[in-house]
Amino acid sequence: MNESEPPVVEPLPPPPAPPVPPKPVKEPPRPILKRLFGIGVWGWIKLVALCILVGFVVLASNFDPSSPDVDIPAAIGAIVRQTLAAAGWALQNFWKPALAGAGIVLPVWILWRLASLPFRK
């Protein structure tokens, strides 16, 4: 190469294109049985506990579905009446303990919320 000749400059190849991010793969929908019965271990434990509780109620009430005295609409009406009576009794008798408990729990809860405020997002 002579000093009188201009240097030969070869152009750089273009930079490679950035990789195209892969499209998110959409998971196929779960089968209907998996969606219907797909609960965790804790869900099954709660379901068994509920079955046992309902079983105790049924056995304690001596329910016999083959008895000719079974009247489902009357039974539902009795359940509604008893539920409303229990709610009325609870409102009459539980307000004092609820108020006493709230007098202790709510101030502690408010203090806890205030103390943990800087650490919450």
C-alpha cells in the first residue's frame, strides 16, 4: 500500500437483527373434569370436614327419607324459620360480648396497622 493511495475501507456488515421474542404459548383449556374436581389437598380436607359436619346434623335429626312424613317444602320452611329465630337471638344476646371484644381488638388492630404502614406497599 502506498501512502498516496487512500486506505480501503470495507463497510461493516449490518448488525444482526435482535431476536424476535417467542410468542407466548397459550395453554390449552383444562379438561372439564379437571376444572370441576381440580382442588388442592386443603380443599379436599375442607370438603370432607363439611361432609362429616352435615352427616352429624342428619344423624342427630333422625332423618329418614323413606318415611311417609317427609315433606321437603315444610322442612325448608322450618329451616328458614329456625335460622331467622337464631339470628334474632344472636342479635339480642351477642352484642355485649361483641362490643367488649371490639373494645380490645380494634385499638390493637389500628395500632398494628399504623406500626406496619411503612413496610406495606
